[in-house]
Amino acid sequence: MGALEIKALYIDVYFKEGTEISLVYEDQQDGYDYKKGRYSLRRFRLKGKGNELIIQQFKDGNFITTYDRFILKLHGLPFTVGTVHLDNEPVDPQAIKLNGDNLIEVGKDFTELHLIGI
């Protein structure tokens, strides 16, 4: 029987005025490979203010996860998303599958997601 393959990592994102840091650590879970750098440590920095939210990602380690995208569930946004920048490039909200449930789908290797309200 094989291991369950994860296609996407779901992350709940709660709006906050100011800055918050969150971590996601992953490895093979079967030994000491993490000592050889075979792990994935993702640090997310969230910056919220007024009508914008910035999520930055920093990654360490060389473990490759099975999923290729994040699905972010946004909670408590005090604005309606109007403009979206992904890695400093404007993107159509449809391209990240932004919907009325405040779900956003982005590739796992993004470095910055910037949401600006209308």
C-alpha cells in the first residue's frame, strides 16, 4: 500500500494589522536525512494594513514535497480584493482562482503575494 500523495497544501490565512510569522516544516519522516538538508522549512511573513495584505515566503532545505500548489483560505479581510500582484507581477484574480469564498490558489514556490483592496 503506497503513501497518500498530497496534491495541494491548504493554509488558513487570518488577516492581522501588523506583521505575523508562520512556519511549515516537512521532511520524509523516516530517519535523519534532515541533518543532510533533506527537509523543507517554509517561513511565511504576513503584513496586513488598511486595504492590503502581503504574504512573503522564504524556503530553506532541499526536500521536495509532492504537492505543487498552496490553496490559501483568507479569513477576516477588511476589504474586497481588487488588485493582485504575484512575485511583483500583476495577475488577473481569475488566474489565481480567487472566488467569493476568499480562496486563492498559487504555486508552492511563490515569493510574494500582494493583495490590494478596492
